Amino acid sequence: MYEETTGEQMEGGDSSEEDEDRQKDPPPEPTRFGWVQGVMIRCMLNIWGVILYLRLPWITAQAGIGLTWVIILLSSLITGITGLSTSAIATNGKVKGGGTYFLISRSLGPELGGSIGLIFAFANAVAVAMHTVGFAETENGAVMVDRTNDIRIIGIITVTCLLGISMAGMAWESKAQILFFLVIMVSFASYIVGTIIPASPQKQAKGFFSYKDIFAANFVPCWRGPEGSFFGMFSIFFPSATGILAGANISGDLKNPTVAIPRGTLMAIFWTTISYLIISATIGSCVVRDASGILNDTLSSSSSSETCVGTACQYGWDFSECIKNSTCTYGISNFYQSMGMVSAFAPLITAGIFGATLSSALACLVSAPKVFQCLCKDKLYPLIGFFGKGYGKNDEPLRAYLLTYIIAACFILIGELNTIAPIISNFFLCSYSLINFSCFHASITNSPGWRPSFRFYSKWLSLLGAVCCVVIMFLLTWWAALIAFGVVFFLLGLTVSHNKELFPLTLVGLNNVEDHVKNYRPQCLVLTGPPSSRPALVDLVSCFTKSLSLMMCGNVIIVSTTQLFDIRKVKSFYRGVVATELRSGVSMLLQGAGLGRIKPNVLLMGFKTDWCSDTPQAAHNYIGILNDAFDLQYGVCMLRIREGLDISQPSQAHGESLNLNKSPETSVSIDPAPQPSTVFQKKQGKKTIDIYWLSDDGGLTLLLPYLLTRRKRWARCKVRVFSLSHPKNSTMTKTDFPKILKILPQHFKLTLHVCLTSVHQFENMVGRFRLDTNPKLDSDSGPPRQQEEPWMITDQDLERNKAKTHRQIRLNEVLQDYSREAALIVITMPVGRRGVCPSTLFLAWLDFLSRDLRPPVLLVRGNQENVLTFYCQ
């Protein structure tokens, strides 16, 4: 870090005291959760469900332990890939509320994000009914009316209680989730202890023999019934893995979503996968497939062991009769509640079933309104904005809660969800597919806005996950998959028809697209003169733009030099204008270059090394170009290399040939081939790119070196960042700045000590432009000389800008000490205020700052437009 020790830091003392007085009564902070309570526990509870307790033993009996592990690992592979994609998207800038919808809409656009967000919210609402009905079906109390009506009554009462917990606030909901988590963990402990306890005769009659030689018999599959196939079992098990987005869905209630979502989601997938593997292995090692439950079915001495059928024969039990007649009521192939039978205390398993179903229902009841609220606020669909209103410090969507409750209650009244369940599973898979595809799409397009801090993902792995999700959708239920995609495309069409400006199909449509950090690209206007005379500028900018953004080479003399772009394999436009002077010609280019939204936003030019020997008016006009670019909201870059940029005349320094006094013929490249190689065409090896980030200009100083490192020639370069402890004019808070420094590869801490010798050298440099402050002029002799010659420097100007002058002098010494062997030096360009800093003094700063350096120096100044996803809201 670069820490300034001049007196400028003392000027803000009074203002800081005033700021403290203003912040005496800060607003109350809303409830925020960490990665364990907010994401990991929530995802684990949503993944664990009725299938874990009531279907996993049965699947193990059908597929065998070996294929059951394959089913579990395949499901976890798909959810794991989706978790990696979710982590990458979640760490690509700040994440607000809206969960899945926010992630997809901010990556693929609101069209797909809106359609999948609405489907995902609806699927969560119906999933509330599914889990509630599952809870009601496990209730074996007294019959009130009949089985169906009992499910309806218990379901409505249950979902009403869950609604009350949810509307009480996230703090209460989170406490309820912790309670459910503890109940499930206790039930797991009871089950594991039960597998170790020796089996009683009653349990042996039901097929439980503790750990004996049952594992080998149950390792191979034994398909039974119409669903007896690998994909049949997979279709039943996979919905139990569709809870990995429970934490991301409440992203607005997390302390740090970019850390919590990756860590919590991946840990939840890992631990739930381990629990599924352990339970399937232990239940398959302790319980036989078939048992009668009758205590008299023992293998007596009178009966022959040769006629006995089944694994239980070697343990003294004969279940041959029920096996042959297919009338066995126990064993993992027939008794769904085998875990309760094995458990040391069966009521704890029942409590675990209640905890798993209710926690899943509660998680879905919270997820659906949060996603729907973000969807409503974006106003993608008509007539839904009413439900987006939030209440309280946590911005709770109470209206969306009531809508979710009504949808859930309607499906609970049906009482039978076997028809709608495959559609819901396909809707979840459709969401996973789009999340994986959005991660792949952002990576393959090389968007500068795609800079996730989570590195453990692969674009091809994300594509594989997207394809697998689509394939599984059709393998589970092909007609449900068609319905899901049909609804997605219908909502996509509805979004486009209602918000035509969101889906630009033509160049004119781009005018209605708002600028955003994630779609920012540097569109460069390069003042090359004839491009063949400054190939270094062309090569540098082509590294930024490549084939992904606009590059336009500008010249104030119209010449046909487009052959250069083909020779150097550079994709660029060429634009020449005719003007009476350089500044007016560049002003034409700045205002007229481009078409609609496809227009430059960054100006690149060479440094004028001959400014001391040229006329003061030329130096003044040169700085005037920078001011014009800033006025027109351009970012500005200035390149300086030791050997000069202009190769058309070897004796000429770069920046000099921009003078229009030369004839047009001297600017035409007669033979563009062969073209000389520049430093930007060579492989840089393991060097460094040194960034001196001295002011928060929106992040352009950091973005351009990042784009360089994405090219093969610069990929092995290490990026080092020198920065102020807290940049001036920064839009970041004091807590934000340390966070972004953690993202930067390296930073240093330096102090300011100005060398007097360097100060004298600087004074000699500007001596030619010093104004005599003691002329004997009459008061009526006309305007002062400084108004006639604004480039002249007075003693007051030097004193007023003394601190900034010393900063540039010291920075040059720092560059000499730390960046002598760098491949490229990128510095935030200092800016002199018009009317306060004369143009020649400003140019002297730039000259002294970048002089006597072996590496190329790129001075960069953004236009305060945020281009880093760190700023993204």
C-alpha cells in the first residue's frame, strides 16, 4: 500500500468530527446470517427429507448397495457442479436478495432470469405442499374423518403454523431451523447406535441382524415391480438432492453472500452425500431384503436348511414361505420404516421424519417469497408488482408470503401430489440447468464483467452439468420436461412482449439498454495518426479489445492505411478527419466516432515527449485534448515507451507526428510490410505487471491489466498492485477498501520522502514556462499575460500544487526502485484542475512521473464509471 505522509491528511479533521456527530444514532441493522446458520444448515435441512427416512432403504434393496452409491454419487455430481457454478456466479460482484432469480437474471439477462425465477418460486410454493403432505402422511394418530381429509386438515394446520413462523421474521425462522437440525442429528445418532446394539428376537423376525455377512448379499441389485430399474430408482432418489439453493435463495439476509453461498452450499452437498452413503451402506449391512416379522419362523432342527430360501437362513430364520408367496411385510424391500425399526429408540426416527419434512417445507416457504419479491421489483410481468412490497428492517415480503400460503393450501387440499411431483422436480432441474449454462455462457464469451473470485470451477464442467440436467429431465418424465420447457418459453415470450427494450435484436435496440458493470467493455478510440507509424499503440489496444469490443484508430489526416490491420491480425476500424488543428480534429473524433451505443468510451494516445522543445501552444492544446475527453465522459490512457512510438521517422519521438504542420504525404505509409515487432507482440514470460492504483477512478486502472493477463503473451505475468491506504475521491467505504485489497494479488506500503535533487530537476524542467511575477505593467495595459498565455506558471501555481508535485517526484523514485524489471507499468493518471494547474505544469507532472523507465508506462484515468464487479449492486 502507498501511504501519503504530507499534510493533506490533516485537512479533514474537522469534517471527520462532524461525520461522527451525524452518525451517533445509526439505523438498526437487520438480521444477517453467516455461512453455517444461513446457508449450510438451511441447505442440509432442505436436502434431507422424507426420502432419506422412508425411501433410501427401499432403494438400497432394489438397486443394491453398489448401484445405490452410484445413484447417490451421480446425483451429488450434478448438484456439486451446480454448486460450483452457483459459487462462481455468487462471487462475481455483490449479491442482493432474490437468490436463483438474481443469479440468473444478472448473468443471462432478465428475460431468462424472469421466466425461470417465476417457475422456481412457483415450484417452491408447491414444494411446501408436498413436504407438508409428507408430514401429514407420517402422522399415525386417530382417524378424524378419513385418510384423505385427515391429510388435508393436518396439512392446512401445519402450513398455517409454518406461515406464522416465517412471518415472525428471519430470526425466528432460523431458530426453528436450528431446532429441526438438532432433532435430525439426534435421530441419526439413534439410528447409528441401533445398528451396533445386538438384535433382539423381535427385530430379527423383522430382518435386522446387526453387522453380519449381509453386505455381500445386498451389494448386488434385486429389481422388483414396475419401477425396478436404475433410472426408476434414480428418478425417485434425485428429488431428495434438490435443495442446494436454499441458502442462495435468501442471499439478501446473509452477512457476506459471496463467501457464505460457496462455502455453505458446497459443505452442505458434501455432508449430505456422506450421510446418504453411510445410511445406505449400514442399512444394507444390517437388514435382509425379506422378513415375515413372525417370531415362529425360525429354522428348527426338523426343517431342512437346504430348502430354506434367503439370507436369513444362515442366522437361524426361515422366511421361505413369505418369500415364495411375495407376502413378506418386513425387510428393506417391503418395510419403508426400516430405519425406525433399526433405531435404538424408534420415536426419535419419527421425530427426525417430522423435522426433515417440516424444515424442508419451511425452507421452501421462505425461499419462494424472497425470489418472487425480487422478481416483482424488476417489474418484468404485469400485475405482480403488488406482491413485491417489503416490511420491516429486513424488508420482509409479507404479501408474497400470503400468496405462497394460498398456493400451498390449494395443493394441500388436493391431497395427492403424485402427478405434479415430477413437474416440480423438472422445474428444479430446469433452474439448475440454466445456472450451469449461465456460468458457461459468461465464461465462454470472455466478458470483462465476468471476474468471479471463486476459482474452483470450469466452464466445460458447467456445460456438462447443464446438459446432464436436461437429459435427466427427459429420463425422469419426458412429458413433464416438455411442460417445463414450454412454460419457460411462454414466459420468455411474455417478458419480451411486455419489455421489448430488454431484448435488443437490432442496433437501434441497444439505445434502450442501460449500462451495467457486468456488460462494460473498453471501447477504444486510439489516436495513432497513420496506424502504421505507431504499431505499439495498435498492438497494446488490440490486447484489450481483441475480438470482443470496439477499437477505432483515429487520424486527423485521411489516409488509406487499413492494410496494417490485416498484417498485424488486428480487428479495428479506421476513421480520419480533416481539421485546422489537432485539438479540433480530435474533438470531432471524440464526438462523432461510433454508431449509437457502439461507440468508444476510452481514448488512447501517445505521450508527447517533445513538449519542452515544441511551442507552448502545442503543449496547451495537447492537455486540452485530455480535458475534452474528460468532459465527454471518456476514460483516458496515455502510453509512453522508451524507444518512442512513432516509427515513421526514427528521429522523431512518439506523439510528435500529431502536429498538423506536416504535409499529408509525409504521413502516408508507402510500404506497410514488413511490419516491425513491438513489445506487446512478444511473450512476456514470468515478469510482473505493476499497477499503481492511486485514485478510485471506477476501476479502469485495474481492469485493463486484468484484460492483458487473459492473453497468452501476458498470462504468466504476475500482477502487483501498489495503492494508497485509502484512495482520495473513493466511492468505497473504509470497510470496503480492505475487502478489495484482499482480492488484489499483492500490495505494498510506502512512505513519501522527497529528494531535493529531484525537486531542482523538476524546477529546471518547467523553468522555460515560469512567469515573471514582477513586471512593471500599467493597470490599463490590457488583460494579464497569464490570461493571454494560460500555459505559463506563476509562483502561486507552484506553491498551490506543491504537494501534488512532490507526489509525482516521489512516485518516479518508487517506480525506479520497485518496477525497473516489470513488463508493464500501469499508473493512475494524475489530474490537474483547470484554472488551478497550468497545462504545462500538468504535462511536467506526467513527464517527470514516467521518465527514465525501461518498461512501457501506461497512464490511465477512468471517467468515474464503475467497471469492477466489486461495485455491482
